[in-house]
Amino acid sequence: MAEEGFKLELPKVGIIKGVKPKDIEVVGEKIVNIRARAKPYSNIYTAEQLEKVAEVAEKYGSGKVHLSPRHNLEIPEVRNSMLMPALQELFAAGLQAGGSGTSVRNIFTCADYCPNKVRGVRELGAIVSELYGDLPLPNKFTISFAACPSGCSRPWNVDIGIIGIAELALEEEKCVDGCTACLEACPVEGAISIEGGLKIDSERCVRCARCARACTEGAIKVKDTGFKVVVGGKEGRTVLFGEEYLSFAKDYEVIEAIDKVIRQYKKLAQKRDRKKYERLGEVIQRIGGLEAFMSS
Amino acid sequence: MIKAGIIRGEGKGKVVIRVRSTQPYTAEITSEQLRVLAEVARKYGSRVVHTTPRQAIEIPDVEESLVEEAIRELEKAGFKAGASGELTRHTFACSRWCLYNSTPVAEMVEEINEKYGDVEMPAKLTISFSGCDFSCARSRTSDIGVIAKTRIKVEPDRCIKCGLCVNDPLGCQVDALTVSKEKPVEWDSEKCVGCGFCSNICPVGSITAQEKGFDIYIAGGGGMFPREARLLKEFVSEERVLEEVDRIVEKYRALAKPGERLFSVVERVGIEEFD
Ligand code: SF4
Ligand code: SF4
Ligand code: SF4
Ligand code: SF4
Ligand code: SF4
Ligand code: SF4
């Protein structure tokens, strides 16, 4: 039944860029779900876009909207015959159907208006979205940006996670007696010590720069910011955590890294079962680690 | 005093309001609610709205002095400010419209939100419900994760060898079934993950859904130190799931030091304490 629905509708909706069969889920014979999302990010909608989604949901659907775990606004229960006008109206408001199937899913960034931000991720995320958004791949592929190591956008459980981090500079002589501001700000036990001289344990420190923000004396400063890139995570039926690929990358190095990882993934992914290819993390596991994967 | 759902933002005197829908549950919003969001973002914020990874909605750049007013408008529309700080996060649920049509969890989630939505806890607490083993609501990286399971019954003598349970896009995803022109359906219960998809697809009742149960995982986490949750209970009956969640939450409250996440309590006292 599902197959039939796809075949009927696809030629017509094909004129809208980025629509793949799975973006419009055929639920019954006559009812479809549209996964709409804003560009370049699926997690920021303007007031006008929200109103458009509301209008489309009322006009063509049931007036209900589902918030998906990857930030799509899904409009369920749209009559199949009304799919085309619904998609066109959404498209005109900068909303596309997308974010499903075996391709690069919605590029995800954290709320980078957050005060914990170490390095903004919006611009770089938009470039990556432009370059790789919806690129067909062996299986689904998720990319998340987090502006600090708190990782609200879950960079460790996606195929490629990009995490804003800081390089710190210490000037111990500026540190004043009796102050403990940096200690209190640090989220990691034992990462920073002031007893017997200011020290940061580089093994424990996650490079979030909260200490530097707390220090009013200039004893801890942010020297530079960049990104940690972790590769091969996933969630769902099985959970994998990304492995560190780059420990301190600049913007162009992040894009290079994404490019390289995607190329290796395309080359090396094998069928996992009858229906699906392996996810990135599964390929890496089979090959025996990230290093081997990157050089295969 | 900072109220639930008001978080610091960028810029002086500006805050971010975080709300979730309560009509009828977090993952669902109505068109009227969308319009109110748009209105509030335009009137009090910067005309944009941000959706969070846990199905909350944020309105950034709100003038601090106007926060109460903005929240009042949102509450009138069935939103609730919250989901920040040392509070239970609203329970995260997978889609009510999932085309795999597995076990519905929205009602249970509503009930949990009633009880635990934005209740003060020793530290942040996340609860997630998924309708099947594919765990779209990230049940395996939450503090408490629930995953619905379906036991199936396979009766090969009724099979007409149509192959749908194997070949249909909505059929078995893990190669637990095989069927051929010569041989009726065969079921590999080792590979089966209990999603029940096949039972929705088989046109002749050769595969049928039997009872439903819920696996409960605890002590997962995302963020800075992500970790995979551990399986605590298998196949808990529908009637007892909420009780079990209750029990785990109470145990956590009793054992946790201030600021301690559930995974850290479990590491310290052992998972048996929660059994
Ligand atoms: S990842 Fe960091 S900067 Fe981004 S929203 Fe979370 S705490 Fe804020
Ligand atoms: S950067 Fe500073 S605050 Fe962050 S973990 Fe390292 S020492 Fe602690
Ligand atoms: S906050 Fe600055 S001055 Fe205070 S203890 Fe830390 S490094 Fe020293
Ligand atoms: S967890 Fe299962 S039932 Fe829920 S949305 Fe995902 S596939 Fe559908
Ligand atoms: S219940 Fe088992 S056999 Fe049926 S579709 Fe799910 S995994 Fe396959
Ligand atoms: S769907 Fe039912 S009848 Fe068809 S092959 Fe599978 S078990 Fe047999």
C-alpha cells in the first residue's frame, strides 16, 4: 500500500527540491505526513514560518503538528490529493520537506545564544548544511554542532559531532589569594586546582572555558577557540559514542574532515542486513577503529 | 528569583523562555498554539523560535521585565514554562504518527508529565518513552528510558508466502524472518527485537501480536559525559510501568546527593539498589 502511494505522488512532488519518498510518509492510502523544516537549520523557525505551518496544518491536515526529535515540524494527516499545494505553500515560506531516509539529515546546532558558548556554530553549520544537506548516503547520516562541550545537540551520538572548545592561557602570577571563582565555575571535578599554584589537569579538562569566564583577574584567559571533531556515534536500537578524530580544528579543517569521513563512508559501507547498509559507526567497528577506517 | 523555564541568554537584560506543550502532550502542538508562539516571538522576542533536542520550544531575546507577561500569554495557550535547571525534564516521546505503527506511548507520557513535569529533583532528570526498539525518543541515553516491546506469535501453517513481512519497507528491519516461494515464514527469535512491525503487516494473521511489555533502562546520559543506559527491568506490564518509574524516581530522590545525576548514583551504590 505504501509503495503505491509513493509511486502515485512522486513525479508530481519531484519538482520541489529535496523531497524524497520518505519525507512524505504515506500512512494510509489517502493520508500523508509531511516532515517540514526550515533552512539552513531545522531548529530555528521565524514567526512567519510558524504561522505558515499552522495554516497548512489547518487547511490540509488535522490542525496538529508533531515536534520531531530532530526538530522537524511534522504535519500529519494531510490528504494525499492536497499534498502538492501544501508543499508549495510551505516551500514559499522557506520550509522544505526533508530530513528522512538514507541521506544527510538535518544539520543540528545547539542554541548558540546560550551563555556557555565557547565558539559560535551557526555560520559553520549553515555552510555544512549548504554543502552536504540531503546528500544521499548508504544509510542515514547525522551531523551536530555544539557551541561548547556541554553538547546539548548530542554530538557524541551522531555520525559526526563538532564541539566548540577553547585553548586557555594561564598567568599564574595574576591569580589572587582567597578567590575560588574558577573552581566554582568548573563543571569537572579535579580539572582545576589552585592549592599550591594555579593548575589545570589537561587530562580532565574539557576545555569549556567556564573558568576563564569566571576569572576577573585575567589569570585564566581564552587564547584561541576551535572545534573537537568526533566521529561514528549513533543512537537508537544500539548506542555508539563518537571517537575523537580531531582535537582542535579550525573551520576549514572541520569541513575537510566531514568531506573525508563521508568519502570513506561511501567507499567502505556494506550491507548490514537485507534492507540497510551499515551506519558509519558500524563500519568503523568492523574495520577496527577510526584510524584504520580513515586510511582504508 | 529565576522561575522555571527562564534561562539566561545573550545580551544584557535579555532572557530565553523555554516552554513545552501540554495539549495534549509535549511532542504535539496545535495550529492555534503555533500562532501564539509566533505572536509572542514577534511581540516580546526577536521573531524567531528555537526548538530544543527534547521537544521544548524556546523564545530567545525576551526583555527581562516582560517575561512574566509573555509567559502568561503562553500559558493561556496551553504551554508550560519549565524544563530547565534541577528539574525533571518533560518526558520525551516518540511520534504518535509513526508509520511503523508500533505501541502508542503518548498517553503514558501525558500521565508522567502530569506528575513529574518540572518537579524539583536532586539534579536534572530526563525520562524518555519509545514505542519500539528503534528508540527514536533516545530511551537508551536518558536517565530513565522506557522501550515498548511486542511479543509475536508465528504460525507458519497459515502463511501464504506473500513475503510482505520480509520485503515490505515497513516489515522486519533486522532479518529475523525468512520466507521463500517454497518455504513458509521462519522466525529467528534470537534476532527478533520485538518491534511487532511484522504483525501489523501480515495480511492473514500468520504473525500476530501477543502481549505488550516495556523494558526499563536507567542511568544513561547525553551532554558532556555521555553514557549508555543499563537495562534494569524487562517486559514490565503496561499497568506497572508508571509504578516502576515512580519507584525509580523516589529511590533516586532518596539516594542522590544534591546535584547528583542518576547515573552517578547508580555508579556509586550499584544498579541493584534500584531493582
Ligand atoms: S552545547 Fe553549550 S553552548 Fe550549546 S546550548 Fe548547550 S550549553 Fe549552551
Ligand atoms: S576549561 Fe576550565 S572550567 Fe572548563 S573543564 Fe577546563 S578547567 Fe574546568
Ligand atoms: S578565578 Fe582567577 S583569580 Fe580567582 S582563583 Fe581562579 S584563576 Fe585565580
Ligand atoms: S520508536 Fe518505534 S514507534 Fe516510536 S517513532 Fe521510532 S520507530 Fe516509531
Ligand atoms: S517483531 Fe521481530 S520478527 Fe517481527 S518485525 Fe520486529 S524484529 Fe522482525
Ligand atoms: S506476511 Fe504473513 S503470510 Fe506473508 S509471508 Fe509473512 S507470515 Fe507469511
